[in-house]
Amino acid sequence: MRVVLDTNVVASAILWGGTPRLLLNAAREKRIDLFTSTPLLAELTDILGRPKFDKKIATAGLSIDEIVDGYARLAAVVSPSPVPRIAPDPDDDVVLGTALAARAFLIVTGDKALLTVGSHEGIRLLTVTQAIDAIAAGSTG
């Protein structure tokens, strides 16, 4: 199953673990194929660099670049396809463009506004819990 994780999900998985980390584990176990893009990796770098996360990053014992590079090795990096204005926040269109370029089946996000899109060109937008359930069910349709 081809999956794009929104940056908020990746940051949560890296910094706090919990249910979002199950998605990274699924990729490590080759149960899903993760995709990202250079703009999403840049956004992840920006998020992890926020002062409020300094202690969490220090606890990891890795630099922000090492963390982002690790994620980039886990996910295939694609160039986002252009998309018309779809997402309520124009900054989220890059997530949709990344999923289109990856021919993804799912976008996983915690962004309530982005979730209102529902689906785009056959790509479903799901919460972390919904995605875990879909992956466990082997859902492809």
C-alpha cells in the first residue's frame, strides 16, 4: 500500500511515538511503502527545529538533519505533481501533489481541515487510527 504521511504525523511519530509510530514501523516491516517530497522534508526540518522541541530532539541523541535523513531513507522521495487549489490551506496542496506523484492510496494526516478533502483522484485522506485500521485490513479499495 502506497502511503504519504503529512508532516504533522511524521513529527508526532518521531517525537512521541504512540500510534503514529506504528506507521513508521509498518514501513520498516515493508507492509506499506512510504513516500515524501523535498518540500515535505523541508517542512519536517522546520518543525523539528522549533525551540519547543529542543528537549525531545536532544533526548533522541541525533541531530535534526540525522532524523530527517533517516525518514528520507525510509520513504521514497518524489517531486510533487502540480495540483489546483484543493486543500483549505494552500500549503497543504503539496501533500496532495506528493501523493499524486507517488500514486499513493492514502494520505495520513492529523490536520482536520485537510481531512475535509476526503479524497482526491482516488487517494483517501485518513486519520492515523483510520490508516492503521486500513493497513491491518489490507484495504486497497
